[in-house]
Amino acid sequence: MDVELEHFKTNINLVEFASIHSFSELDKRRSSRACTVLRNGSEKIGVSRDKDNHWVFYNFDKEDGGSIIDFVMDRNSCNLGVARRYLRSYVGKSITSPIVEYFKNPKSSSFDLRKVSIEFAKLLDIESNNRFLLSRKISPETVLDGRFAASIFTDKHNNVVFPHKNENGITGLEKRNTNFWGFNEGGQRSLWFSRSKQEDSRLAFFESGLDGLSYFQIKDDEKTQYFSIGGQLSDIQIQLIGKVIEKNKEKEFILAFDNDRGGHSFVRKIQESFQYTKFQIDIPPKEGQDWNDCL
């Protein structure tokens, strides 16, 4: 192992370094706890820590990346020897960076969180006339409602994407399209949720983000926040639901799962997990229906 190169990769903060080497614009909307997204005009990179605690970057346009050494060799069009000499001047040096403190030191990856964060940073803003959502009778007005701002995206395959998060940030991506409902490789289901509002008095839980959008459109309720479990209910998700309940004790809780065996099982598991919490059960009227079927 080359000790000096290892030192460069581990100890020179690549977020700060990149920010004084052209990538001075922070993209807060696409950044997460595990990946800081920086821009240089239309060029965009994601910076994170890998499993070896090395600083690494990913160039979204070129679809490649590497360590800080690769960054210098690419930006300066130089070889390893020149990059090595250049980086020596930054060892132990305090870099004055415009990047805010919160994004300066992304967390090390867990369960391939770096991969998830990079995929999240690649997502595109959802359009109100999204073909899949229109085919499922979700109106442009629903898509554009402030309740779902920064909660729904699309990817290069035109999947509608519902990001799942825990208390630390992004964990995975729930994806929907025609005849497709999946989750990104390397991600972990936690909870998708819409924006909260100060006047909210209810929290509603669904099997999918699509059901949440459908319920919003059907009920026309401005005082409910919407959550999705992404079609599964793990012990980790139960713990997260518990934290949500603890923070919102004064509010009402609605279990709005599908009217089928799976939905009934989810309702039962949540009720058994939180026996001292009162839940309203609101399921679709006909057996076999989900809330999107009701539109």
C-alpha cells in the first residue's frame, strides 16, 4: 500500500477540495447525508465516503469517477506523479470553502448507501403530465401540489420514484411504472413521506406512494401527511413508524392499506406493535381494491 496516496484519499476533504476547483455550487435538493452534490455550470459530481473511508466522487455526465487522485488527474490532465506533487501542498492545509458545514463531511456508507445516494442525485423533477401517473388517473394538480414537493421524482427510465428516508436521510427508492413496482438495488425500505404542514392533524399510512397520491385526490384533505411502506413492513420500518408516532402524539393516525390479505396483515402488525395507540382504519370499500382503484 502506498501510504502517501492512502493519506490523500482519506484525509483531504474532497467536498472542500472540489469546491475550490470549479465545483463551487452546492445542490442542496440532490444532496443527502451520504452524498454531497456539487455543480460547475451544467457539470455535476457527487462526493461521498466509500467503505474504506476514502473520499470518492462520481461524475454524472461522464458516468465515472474515483478518488481525489483521479479528480486531480482528470481536471488537470496530468499523470500520477504530477497529481501526487500537487496534492502534497494540500496535506494539513485548511481550505476556505463556501460549502456549509452540514454538507462538509458526508457519512460513511452503510448497506450501499453511497450507491443509493448517487442514484437519488440523478433523479429528475417530476412533470405534471407524467404518462404513468396520468394513466393511473393522478391529476396534474395533485402532482404539482405543494404537499408533494420534493417527494416525487422520475428517472431516466421514466419510472415514477418515491424516495424512502429514515431520520438520517435517504435509504432507498420506491419505483412505479406500467406493470412495474420495484425498489432500487442496494437500497433499504424505510418510509416515503410527503411534506408536513403546521396545520396537519392526521398522518396516514399506505402500501405505496401511489396510494397516498390517490387518497389525497379522493379525500381532498389539506390536513393530512402521507406515508408509504413500499409494499413491505420490516422491523426497521415498524421502529420508524414508532418514532413518527412518538413525535406526533397529539395527531390522529390512519391505516389506509389495501383491502386484501396483505393489507389486513399490515394493519394487524402495526396495531399489535403499538397497542396503546388508537388507529383509524380506512380501507377501500371493495375486497381486492387499493386506493388507486377507487379513482
